[in-house]
Amino acid sequence: MDLRKCPECGRPILGRLDKKFCSDHCRHTANNRKNHYTNNYMRHINVILRRNRNVLSELVPAQSAKVSRTKLQERGFKFEFCTSVEKGKKSPIFFCYEYGYQELDKDLFHLVKKLE
């Protein structure tokens, strides 16, 4: 009888023929290692998106406001990250979740909040 070995720890695999790992611990360890880069990258992007959303939410008192590029950048806003883009009348509206910004001119932005 040929004993299959766990690719994570090398111990024999007992049980079902299609089982790939000897235990849940080995399965979790192997999958965590495999997804490590993706998870770190996604975590980093989500932190940036959350920060962008928080900056916008602090600057939009009710439904809309106008603010300078400098003010957004001072608060750590990163313009290259957004969750969606919608067509505006003059220029696109970039959204970080429910808060959006639209460029009015080179240094001025119109901030909006989506109605639910």
C-alpha cells in the first residue's frame, strides 16, 4: 500500500483518497502561505481606500462641498485609488464607496455623497 505524504509536513495522510493534507492545520498553513502576497496587497489597498473615504467623509458636511487639492493631500488623500467612477456632466466623478470627488479645475474639487 502506497502511503501519501502531506505536502506541508511530510506525515502520512490517512482517510479519504482525495484528501490533500494530513490535518486542518497543515491545510490552513499551506493556503495562508499561498495567498500571503495577495492578502497583503489587498490589505494595503483597502487601508488606502478606507483612508480616502474617511478624508472625504470629514470634508463633506451634508451632501456636497468644494475643497482644494492641497487640503485633500494634506490629509493623506491618494487620488489614484477609488472604488468606482461615474459619468458627470463635465468630468467623471470618482467614488470611494459612497463619497465622491469631481475635478472642477486644476486645484478645486467638488465633493459629493451618494444618496441611499
